[in-house]
Amino acid sequence: MVRTTTLLRVLIISLLGLLNASQACIVSAGPNAAIGAGPADASIVAGTWHMATNGSDITVDGSEARPFATIQEPRLAFKVYLPFITRAIPRIEDGKFNVAMVLVGPHDDGGWSQAHYDGLTYLEKSVPNTHVAYVENVLEGAVAELVIRSLAREGFDLILTTSFGYMDPTAAVAEEFPDQTFIHVSGYKTNNKNFGNLFGAMEDMEYLAGMVAGSRAETDVNPKLGYIATFPIPQELRLGNAFALGMKKTCPNCTLDVRWINTWHDPIQEKAAAESLFDAGAQVVFTGADTPAPAEVAQAKGKWGITYDWVGSCKVERCLTATYWDWGKIYAKIARGVIAKTYKPGFDYFDADSGALGLLGFIEGQQPTKGMADLPAADLTMVKDTLAAMLAGRFTRFDVFAGPIKDNKGKVIVPAGEKMVQADLDQFPPGAPGMECKYCMYWWADGITDELP
């Protein structure tokens, strides 16, 4: 396992607003690395790189004592010095199948990135003759495009990019390297050749978690719940809606408040959002972000939190449960398919019957948490029976979003007898050309008190 840490983030803020919000220059190095200075075995590669993500040009020059990058916009050009040394973009190992992963947070963040990192280590152990490496703390947008291109130039056979904002950068680089395979996690794009989309039906587990949370709130005689949402994208509305639909199964009078934090990983903001929701009266708070903040704050306030992403995130007594990913099985399957030339990148969306999704306290071999001990037996049976149907493939994500469904304004979103399809789950209206959605994912379910973003 090779680790590359992005130690340098030089914020580049265009006064003309031409850059994609605030971007950071990551210094990286290695053969054909996009930008940077590295250790003795790595070289700086000069050249101009056109960023498909935002249309800017970045010229890298290592001839001076202080390496620098020039950012060229249509109406603006400026130089950014790169004053620090970082580790190199990882190298491939000859004679092996080489896999690289790009992470949006630290590999040990206790959430999203750690779940992917664990999946990568599982791949390394279970697929023979495989070399794996990762780059962590990579900003979305143009910075990610630099890193992904560097990994492709280094010669990695399979590149896994693991954040929503890596979608367009991954798509752009994949077109330049048709003989390598690129898999983007979340998002909704593919070229059906060497760039594929991968995700799973976490809405299944959030639906079940909503049942557990509703039961907890009903038992505690406090019908208020809370949701820490990251960015206003279909994925976050989908998870919130699935949770609310499950919540109503065990607590018909429950409501769900929302706090938007506009980040995937920020322990301070996540804790502040949890505190805000608890202080507003929430009895149970769940999250779509990376850290176990809801449970940590719940512990201090005598409430309940539900963590996300990583099976090990539920560590305190006041953690009610965790919805989590087990990426290893999925990544190993893809790697074997790429090696055998049987895997065709496209839309790869797995459901609960894959064994790659979990709800802590309900999966075989796990013990219920303390917060489940006094919940009504009928509620726990409902959760267990629904989970069993999911694991057997009898209840899928489309059953979670089966009608009748009304929004929080009383409007019928999905009529009785109808179900959403994948295009509805993935997109705001009207959907992408050729992938138009009928119902789409721009609505809040009954019981959610927030306005649409």
C-alpha cells in the first residue's frame, strides 16, 4: 500500500470569479506528475495543462529554485509559488495490476474515506498480484483533475475516484487514456467504455435507520429528528427522503429538520450542525457527512446520534446505529473483472443483496446497541423483516420509493402502484438528455420541515 498525502493546498481565488469557486493547488510529483516538487526519486514535469473542469490553463515550471504554477484564465494570468515539498504521486509496480484511489478526506477520517480505504486494503488482500495506492485530501474540481491525470500518466490500470465532485474531472481524463479503467463513485455519468459510474443503494439502509430513529423518538416521547445534509445534490435529498419515509413507519407524527453544511468533511461544522439540531429539539440526528459528529454531540446532550459511512464509526453509548458501506467486495469484483477483461464500465448500482451495505446492530454477528434495548418488539421486527427482504433481493431501492408518496406540501409525488426508476433517484428535473426523469429527486417527503435548497 502506497500512501500519498497532499500536504500543500494553495488557495487560488479569482477576483473575476472565473475559477471554480476556491480551488487549491496540490503539489505532487513523480514521473509525468501534473505539478510539483517531490523527493529525490521524483521529478518536476513542466508543461501546460488545460483543465476541462473549469476551462483554465495551468502551466507548471520547475526551473526556478521555488517551483511555481501559472494559472491562465481568458482575462487573467497569475503565478502561484509552491513553497513546500510533498510526497510523490505514487508509482506503479511493474508486473502487477496497479490500482489507485483518490480520496476527498483523510484515509482514517472515521467515515466515508476510511470506508473506501478499507475497501482498497480488502482488494489488495483478496486479488492476487495487485499493487494499490491512494492519494488523500484531494479537493474536488480542477485540483482533482490534476491528480487523476497524474495517476493515469503514471500508468495505473484502475483508478477509483470517490467523491461526487470528481465526476467531470474523471470523465475528462478517461477520454485521454482509453486503455485504462476509471470508476467514479456516486454521480451519474459514464462513457460506457473505460469510464464507469459506481454507487449503491444506501437509501435502503437509511430507510431502515429512519424506522429505528422513529421508534426511538416515539419511545422517548419526542417526535423531532434532525438531518445533517452536505451539498444540495440528488444524493442528499434521496437519503433524507428515504430516512423520512422509514421514520413515518414507526412514528407517524415525527418531523425531520435539516441543516446544510456544504462540505463532506469538516468536524467543526458537522458538530455545530448537530448541536444546532439538538438545541432546536431533535431527539435523534443522523448525517450524510463523514465524521461521527451526531453521536459525539448526542453523548454530551443525552440524545441519540446515527453515524454514517464506516462500520467503526459508532463508538459511543449514545450512538443509536450506523449506516455503512462495505466497499471491499465491490472493488475486488471490479478489479477481477478488469483483469479478466469481462467488466464493462457503465452504470453499476448495487443494492442491499450485494452484501456491501449495512445497518449496525442488525447484520449477522452484530449485537444491538444500547439504544435499541427498550424499543418496541414490533418495531424491531419490522426492521429485521425488511432487512431480510432486502438482503434476499425481494425489497429494493425502488420499493423504498414506491407510491403513494406525498411531499411535505401534500402533493402526490409518486402515485399508488408506481415506483421510481434509477433516473428518478439520481437526478433533479428534467434529468440529463437521454436520461430524463419522470418523478425526479427534487422534493422533500412528508414530515421534513425544511424548504428545498
